[in-house]
Amino acid sequence: MDQILEYEPPLNHDGEGGLVSLLGLTKAQLTEELSRFGVEQKALRMRTAQLWQWMYHRGAADFTDMTTISKDMRRELSAVYSLARPEIVSRQISEDGTRKWLLRSAPGIEYETVYIPEESRGTLCVSSQVGCTLNCTFCHTGTQKLVRNLTPYEIVAQLLIARDELEDWPEIGVGADGTRAITNIVMMGMGEPLYNFDNVKTALEIISDGDGFALSKRRITLSTAGVVPMIPKCGEEIGVLLAISLHAVRDETRDKLVPLNKKYPIAELMEACRNYPGLRNANRITFEYVMLKGVNDSLAEAKELVQLLKGIPAKVNLIPFNPWPGAQYECSDWEQIEAFAEVLMKAGYASPIRTPRGRDILAACGQLKSASEKVRASARR
Ligand code: SAH
């Protein structure tokens, strides 16, 4: 069993005051819900399309805004349903423009989402679980116990809230001239998305739907530590770009960094990558490689990486290690990272070095939720 924690999401997340949330349902589920609500058979398609547009294309957080729907119906809908977002526990803005929101949808169910603006795009880094089961030894989220999988509502709400906060909806704020603040999504926040497959799939289906957010699947990247049996399914059923947290080229080293490797060793992982549905040059797999001084950063390992990647349309993302209190690793020296990148580049692989973003607000890779946990720990003392 790969799904370590079985969590059956409710079809409808309970919104405020016992209202049922309409957010996080697929189109088919929304239609079903509206039929239960009493919408006539012949109006179901139209009503579903209208609500969908308001919720996901225009960002309505309230039925009263829905001017294409009669006042009576708006009142009836709001007596039963809610479009409320999770509570925003904290907002932080880094000096480099990175933003981080800590969200809460139930007691103890807190998760973070991070917005990273760049010159030509804006990326939202989305969480899939509260905590994580993988215990990667260099990752701070790995030190937090898994609380549970996030529901489709909680995953989609991360995008809704970020767009609310950035005023990134058509006709208002930055969205008014047709440009978007959020152009890309990476499932690289807290948790292992392939251990929460069904909910992540539903959420990404909603997010990529052409009548709503309409974010192309080519702009969505799912990052996995290497849950091999789920990788083909991810390509077939979700169809987004894939990133692999490789981090080492030898099983002995990877066993220590990513303990999941003991279950699915490197050779099996690379085989799954080679067969990833839809893999081609335009849809290359990103291999993430955290640079740990003296652990995985030798030039011999860079050359072994080139060998491993043979035959796979790939790029490598070198991630300078983000230290956290108590971590047993150090970041590689900058010259070493550059020399490592050079080996890959010479072999024809794009290998950008990821600039650490939002370090001052602990929004960088592997640090999510550490700040709020710390604040609470100090409050307890
Ligand atoms: N579980 C998924 C999603 C997490 S993505 C996965 O493993 O891919 C977060 C990315 O940041 C992963 O590549 C992870 O290995 C990396 N990461 C975690 N902690 C880090 C740290 N302290 N410094 C740099 N990168 C880190």
C-alpha cells in the first residue's frame, strides 16, 4: 500500500456555520450537487457553467456578486452553500517580493502556500499535505509528522486565496489588463503529492479547466520524491509536468537523503521517468538536486548524473541547500555548485541554479511551516 494514510475527503467540505462549500468539486460533482439542491434537469448544465465561471474565472467569494443569477436563487443558494475561503492565519512578504500565507481550515489543519514573482512569470508553490511521511533528512517538513492529506477544497483554496490577495482576477487589479500574477503552479509545498493522488488530481482538474482558472497543464509541475508506482498514473490521469527530487546518483547516498529510495531505488525511478507518458523535449522532466557539501556534490557524481539521464528529455535544477536549525548538512560552496552545473551543461543539460527566494520569511524550499511551528513552540515555553 502506497497510500500510507487513507483519508476519504468529504464530497463537500463543511463551510462556515454548517454551510456546504461548493469549492473543490469537479464539474460533474457540482452538477450532482445542484441537482440535489433542486435545479431542474434541463437547467443543470447552464447553472453549473454559470457557477463555475463565477467561482473560478471571476473569483466570486459570495453568491450576492453573481449578477447573472436571479436574486431569489442567489438567496436560496447562500442559505445552503458557502464559497468561504480557509482562514488566513498569517501573511508575510519577503524583501524580494516572495509572499507566504499560512492557512487554516480546521483546528490543527494548517498549511502554507508561497508566491514567487519573477520577471516573466509568477509561480505559486502549493502544498498537498499537512506534514509529510517521507522524512527526507535534509528537509524541514520531514521533521513534522503527517497530520493528514489536504482535500481538493484545501488545495484549490490555496490558489483562490493567492489570487484574492494579489488581486489577480479578470476585471480587477493586476488581472484587469489580461495579464496574470500567477502563471505557473508547482506542487512543491509541504507533503508528497503522489501520496494524495486522488485529491491532487481533482484539484488540478479544477485548476486546469478551461472555463475556470484555465491554467494549462503545461504550466503545472508536480514534484515527487519518487513514488514509482504512481508515476505512470500521474502522467496518464493528471498529465502535468513532472519533477523528481533526485538529490543523489548512488543508492547508498540516496537511501540516507530520501529514505523512500530503499523502497524504490534509483534504477526503478529512472525507468519510470523514461516511460513517463507524454515525455518529449517540450515536456522535459525536471530533476531537482539539492547541493549538500561533501555529501552529493562531487564532480564524479555530476558525471554519474549525466549517465543516469541518458535518453531522458531532462533538465536539472540545482537547489542550494537551505539550512534550518538542527540540520545535519551544509550547503555546498558556490564554486562547487557552479562546477557541478558546468559538467551538466557541457553534456547538454540545462542546469539552472535555483536562487533561494523568500529566505527572510522562511518561504524557501523545505522550510514551510517552520516559522509558525517555532512561534508556537516559543509561546508554549
Ligand atoms: N514531496 C515532494 C514535494 C516537495 S517539493 C518532493 O519531494 O518532491 C520540495 C522540494 O524542495 C523537493 O525537491 C525537496 O527535496 C526540496 N527541499 C526540501 N528541503 C530542502 C532544503 N532544506 N533545501 C533545499 N531544498 C529542499
